[in-house]
Amino acid sequence: MKFDFSGYATKNDLKCTDGRVIRKDAFKHHDGQIVPLVWQHNFNDPKNVIGHTLLEHRDDGVYTYAVFNDTENAQIAKALVLHGDVTALSIRANELKQKGSNVTHGMIREVSLVLAGANPGAMIDNLNIQHGDGSFTEIDDEALIYTGEEISLTDLEHADEDETLADVFNTLSEKQKDVVYAMLAHALEGDESMAQSAMDDEDLEIEHSTEGGNSMKKNVFDKNQADEKVTTGGTLTHDQFATILEDARKYGSFRDAILAHATEYGIENIDVLFPDAQTISRDPDWLKREDMWVQGVLNAIHKSPFSRVKSVIMDMDFEAARAKGYVKTTEKKEVYLKAAKRITTPTTIYVKQKLDRDDIIDVVDFDIVAMVRMELRTLLDEELAMAALTGDGRAIDDQYKISEENVRPIWTDDDLYSIKEELATKTDYKAMIKAIALTNKNYKGSGSPVLYTTPDIHTNMLWVEDTTGRRIYETDAMLTAALRVSAIVEVPYIEGKTRTLADESVRELLAIKVNLRDYNFGADKGGQIATFDDFDIDFNQYKYLMETRVSGALTKPKSAQIYEFEITPPAEG
């Protein structure tokens, strides 16, 4: 992948103004992660998000590779970096954990380009909250961390790598070109002393003998000069050319036919006739599923620092749990409370890749190792998000299936946690909107939920019309208000998902309504996402592994609603 610049996001043993010290591996878990690139930590304005950075764990800190986006602010920042006006990086980190004065863990939320401070070297600014009475409270687990290290340019500083000799030559003045003409002419004639003396003669011109006796300056970079000597490999006879044409019909390629006879006919410089293909951009294009929804899902899910998660529910929503009126002389009966609990344990989810060392060396257009790391993280994130929403889609007997007892899909979770709502239609979108809104009374989850559905359903809902043909919901805000949700997220992966019930009826998934704060990913220390690499000396291959050991489940009863349409009725009898 092409990066614009790189530098240390943070380094080990940085000492804070209050005595805290950032220790080694405090941010190791961020290896391979991508975070936003921001201007001066001002992320409240989206215009100040000027790109993204890839974090890399190193023994002495966290190194980052940054790339600018195409916004106007990003291009301004890019020019400042190229010119050397801005040379410093800083990070915003929170959830800082410490032992004594040593900070051993933190979460990097963004990397910022910052103006160099008055004091050189490393610095950590503690963040403060100002209260109404004018007093300040220091935030213990959040800080802005400056490394004091200057960034280094990568692709930016090589912007002129593609200049040819002719490009450089054309930057010379006419007088300077005259000197070059003279030096080259004498050098070609074998007179090195004359070439050297020509350097001191500012008014020197080269005179060539021509019939008209005119003086002419020769530009050796102009390939169309009439007096230039051209060396060729000879000419093709009529029979030779006819043979090549005949073979072209056999090979199906004129290029292959010429190559087959190149040595025999003395054809040289084949690469001039048939130059190698060139890519439009240095980075390869990815053909992959739409995954913009993935990070939204993962960021919304609640995380716990332990993987064995138990949820206990006291069910008071039934007749025996109601309070009772007293009748004289009768015995008072206790209410009956029903309890339910379940434990979710972790499973390992991984993605693995390998590269031949020869390929790593031969690929010079982009950083193939960095690309592989990003590919692994993208695939792992997508798999986690799919497993939480609907399951990974693999058959129950597939050896690679993510166990649904360890990462419980919201779609097929127990009815105590995930309410199944059957819709009467999947094409009447006006009726569908009303049905989803009416079932909101059954929702018992936290806050306002989000509706996860397919792009087609979302679009058709927006285009619901009244009797005059006017759109009822002109904006997403109007539609979300009608559905009584906080947002609508398109998840292409939901499209065409079906499940078969015990009565052999088949239902198609249309939407999931849930607040993902009620879904928990749990990972013990050491079970968070980690990257490993190794070299197989027998096969000359580098192998890369990214994995996590995690559990996942809804933790609140009736915190999700599943909207389905019955496409096959139950079997008779």
C-alpha cells in the first residue's frame, strides 16, 4: 500500500507531567490496526479528519504509516508536510491502565499531525474538564501524547522519481544547454580535453559541417533529429514478414509470432515494440464485499476484559409473578419468580496468509507485507461482525464454522433474548414500516435501537409514496423517526439469508433491530486481536496469522427484534 509519510505515533518510557510513564507494549494490541489521521486533535469537525494511519508495534514503541485523503484540508496538510512546515505527530489515548506510575495499557483513538511545541522532546498532556464553578478535574485515563520524533517522508519526498534525463535537461537555460552540447560533441569525438575546456567557454556553439554552412545546435534528447545516427538490427525481407504473419494466425498473437523469430531474424529491442503493461495506480484494487458497516458494528458492541460471560435473568413477566389482592381468612401466597441463566465461553477465530519470500522481494510497486496485514485485519473484523449479527453462514458440520455456542448470533439467539417478529409482507414497504414501528412496544433493550437491513429494503422504504406520488419520507431522519429507531445501517450480507424451523417452514431475514450495547464481546488478557509472523525455511515462505479468542452474546432479555418473512409454510401433519 502507498503511504504518504511515516513516524512514531508513540515511544516507550515517555514520562507524563504528573509522573506517569508509558511503558513497553502498552499499545501492542493496536498492531495492524487503522485509526483516523486528524489535524491538531480537532476531531469534532469532520473536515479535520484528513486521512488514516496503519499502526505497527515495534520494540521501542508504535510506528505509524499515514496516507492523506482527497479532501481540501488533507491536501493542504500534505503540502505542509512536504514543505517541512509540520513535522510532529501526537496521539489521543484513553482507557489508560497503570500499575503504580507505569501505564501498561491504553487505547489509541486517533493520530494527529500537530505543530511542534515550544519544548522539544517527548511530552504528555493530561486532559482536564472545566466545571461550572471554574474549577478543573483531571481525567485520569485519557491523555495527548507527543513523541518529539520527526516524521519521515516516504512517497512525498520521491515525487520527482519519474523525471527523465530529458526533463532535467529542459530545466537548463539556453546558455547552459550550449555548454552541454559542446561537452557531449567533444566527448563523442574522443577529445576529453576539449570537453573539459568547453566548460569554461560561456559563448561556445557547436558548428556542424553542412552543405549550407549553417551553424546548428544538436539536442541529444531529441530523437527526431535528422542527423542522428540510428542503429537498427537490420530489415525484414518480404518472406520473413510473411512468415511472421502466418505464425501470428497460429499463435493468435502478433507479439508471440515476432518473439518466436526474434533471434533468427535479428530483431532487437522487443520491449520498444511491446512495452510492459503499466498499472494506473501503484496500489492493487480489491474486489471484495461491501464492508462499510463492519466497523460501525464492532465499535457499537460492548467489550469486557473477561471471556467467560454469565447472564442471569429474573422473569417477572408472567401471571404467577403478579401481586395479589388479600381475602380475609385465606392464606397469603408468595409470588413465583422464574430465573434463567446462561454462560458463554470463548472460541478462537483466526485468519492466516502466506507469501513467498521471492514475491516479497520482487514486488516493488507497493508494500505487500503491509497490504497483507491490512487484508488480514479487514477479513477478521468482517468475520466477527457477521458472526455477531447472523452467524458466519457456514454449514453446521463445516470444520471452520464459528461455534454459535461461543459467539451467539443475534438472528438465531434464544427467544428470551431475540424476539422473532413475522412480517406479513416483504414487498409492501409502507406496511412494513408500520409493522416495525408497532412492534417497538416489545423491545426491552437499552436506549434507542438501530435497524440493520439490506440496501434494497432501505432504498424502497425511502421511496414509499403517498396517493399523489409524492415521497412520504424525503430524508433518512424522517424514515428513522417513523420506524422509531436511531439509525438505519445497510448490511448487504443480510440479503437472501434464510433459516429452516423445526416445523420445516422457511423464513427469510429482512431486518434486525438491536442496540449493540446489549451485545458483549469478551476476551481475556492475551486473547485480544494479535498478529504473528514466522518464516518457513523449508518452503522459503513468510506466514502471517491474526487471531482472537473471544465470546459473544446478548446479555439483556428481549433486547433484539428479528423481522422475517415466511417463504415456505410449515409441513402438514
